[in-house]
Amino acid sequence: MKQFEPQPDDWAVVTGAGRGIGRFLAQHFAGKGMRICALDIDAYEAEQTASLCGEDSRGSGCDVSDREEVASVAEKLIAQGIVPRLLWINAGVGSAATVIDTKDSTIDWLMGVNVYGPMFTARAFVPAMKAAGKPCHVAITASSASVTPVAGPFTLYATTKQMTAAIGEALTAELAEDGIGVTILCPGILDTDIWNAAQARPERFGGARQTPDKVGDHWRAQPGPDVLAKGIDEALAAGGGWCIIPTEADTEPKMLARHEAQRIGFHRYAVGESE
């Protein structure tokens, strides 16, 4: 894929842009002269991000887990001439939940935001990007949990984030013929509010819930999202691909152990061979 160079006055649409990595991404690309359309389930936070990105930028509420809302927001923006040259599918939520023991509503919530959300967002914006006929790029924020074995207390989150990365791989394959590169960002734990994501959980998924503040201590002890800048710029300059930026020393050995386990479990046989 051709390298992607952010151009002044081009639009970058960033989902989950109200805080954390999303706000960092919006400001990062605004710093390169791009106009930012910040989308977030919290419209006020989205507008606050836009205000940090220049007078030509704008913010809007958008619940990425709602297919019809995503389609409606995209349709309105595209009608206003906001066809992104860079679409960053970033919205994501976390929960200390397991596959077996958690509530159905929690499963629906994480699947809705981390899995269906990226698909709804891509389906809503990419056709217009392709039709515009200009160099463009799609990026998706997965996680270091997308490339390491599913383990620990966040097994449901890790499961959905492995699917997030798989959607990035699907988009890579589907958009290759159109010359559109795809970046799959896999950051480690950063100083963001993902630990308190339930504060904006819609009623249909169980409603808002405030996580005890002390839970966030581990995240607050981590580096901020600005550590992603160099890796992101290099990935875009290379035309996309995997962009794994761990903050935990054991991410690489865990990733390699996962690959080794897959290798060991690989069984060769001749197709059509009888027992």
C-alpha cells in the first residue's frame, strides 16, 4: 500500500474521540493540519475535543453500537462534504468480565462497541471514501490483548479485542484492491479512562455505572497516549499494517508464546487421505 500523508484541510473522522486515545488521535492529526470530526457517545466530550483541534473541526454524538445512529451520523456528515481521508475507528470499552459468568447485557455491550461498532463505522464511511477517488486510509484501535493469549480477569474484553483486530485484517483484505491502506493499532495499557467506560453505558446494556475511583490507579500509573505518536506516524508512512506499541514488558514474550502454541497445535495431513 502507498504511504499515507495527512494533508492540511483534509478531514479525519475519529470515533471514541471524547477522551483518552481518541482525543489524542484527534489532536495529533489536527497538529498536522487536518480538520477533525470527533465522534463520541458523549456529545459534549466530542465537542470539547473538537474545540481543541481548531475552529474548522467539529464534534458530534454517536453511539457506534447503534447501527442506525452510525449510518445517520455518517450520512449527514457526508452530505456536508465531510468525507474522511482518514477514518480512525477507535471507540472501545473495557470490563473486568468473563465469558461464562458475566451478565448477558455486558456481553452485548462489549460486542456492540468493540465488534459491531467497527463494522458499522466502516460500512457507514468507507463507500464514500472509495467513491471520492482520493488517497485515503482506515485505522482501527485494537489492543495488545488482541495479540497475546486470552488470560486474566479481562477475558471477555480480550476476546472482543481479538475480534476488533480481525475486523482490521478483514478491512485490509477487502480494501487492498482499492489501494486503501489499513492500520491495526495495538496499544498496551495507557493512562485513559477505559477502566470507567461504564459511566457512559446506554440503558439497553444495563445503564451507566460509576466504577470506584481506586480501580483507576493502575491505569493512571501508565504513560499517556502520546507515546503512540511515533509508531502511528511510522505505520501510516508505511501504508498501514500492524502497529503494536506495548507498555508492558511481557507483551512480546506472550505474543511469541501464543504463536508457538499455535505452531505446536498445527497438524498436517494429506487431503483425502483415509484413516
